[in-house]
Amino acid sequence: SYIVETTQPIFTPEQCKMVIAAGRAEPRNDASVGAGDKGIKVGHVDTNTRTSHISWIPFSKMHDMYKNIDKIMQATNRNHFGFDGMTINEMAQYTEYPEGGFYEWHVDNDVNCQHEPPVRKISMTLLLSPESEFEGGDLELMSEGKVAKIKQGHAIFFASFIRHRVKPVIRGRRQSLVMWFGGTPFK
């Protein structure tokens, strides 16, 4: 399968709070669509496609977090995906979806293959907020109704070419950590 949910939490509730604090400590932007490589170039804000707030967590500020997630991603890749040369090569994106926040159907890799390697191959979404603090905000993968119901501290890893979306948050605020892992081009 190209969709793998963790069976155990990656982070405790206290660690989730630390990641939220780290994300909130960085400059916050309205999320854009069509952003360039590694979040450096800013795409355009399109509130018909995406409504959320993001920040980028520097490697130097959360070294242990990156190390832990890399270890889990490597094991997940070995056991489920088998992609070549996988590494973390982009900063983690802390994302807040406020009430009404959403992200329409999209894929995380460049389907036109315009970017130089490493190519995004695996995407990860890790839920930071307790499920009781928001309603809606479901992560759907592949098609409408295929919902990934992850719990606080748990993650879902999926092939970056899989179409997915975040449905509108009805109540509260959904906080997540999103990461991408790259490797050599697909063969």
C-alpha cells in the first residue's frame, strides 16, 4: 500500500505541544498554493483552494524531532514503499486550519517533473491537536469518503503522488505537522 498509518503515536501530547510552540514561534504566513522549492519562494494565496496558516520549523530548532521522524520514515519506507535514497530535505511545515479552514484536492509532488532531484516521494501528516478540540478537518486520500482518522501524535505516510485534501474545519482548530521526503527520480 502507498498509504501507511502509524499504529503507535510518534509524539506524546506533551511533545505535540512542544512542536506547536515551535511552529508558532516562527513567522506565520497565510498558506499559498503553487509554492516553490522548500517553502522559500512564495506561491499565491488562493482562498478558493486553501485556507490555513503555516510556518516552517528550522532543522536547528527541533533536531531531535527531525531525527525521530527520519528514523520512522526510513523504517516505513523499507517496510512499505521501497523508494530509493530517501532523505529529509525540506523543513517541516506547521499548519493551523482555523474554523472554516481547508485545502482542496492536490498532490505534493511536481507531476510535470520540472524540479531537480531530490523528488518528493513520501508525504507525512502528523496530527498535533487532540481530536476533541476540533470537528471536521478530515484528511481524505484518493477519493471522497476515504478518510484517514488519525489521533493526536499519530501520523500517516503516503506516496506524494496520491491525491488528497483536508475538508473544512467545522469547529475549533486543527493543528498538524506536514513533511515531505525525497529521493532520486522514479524509474
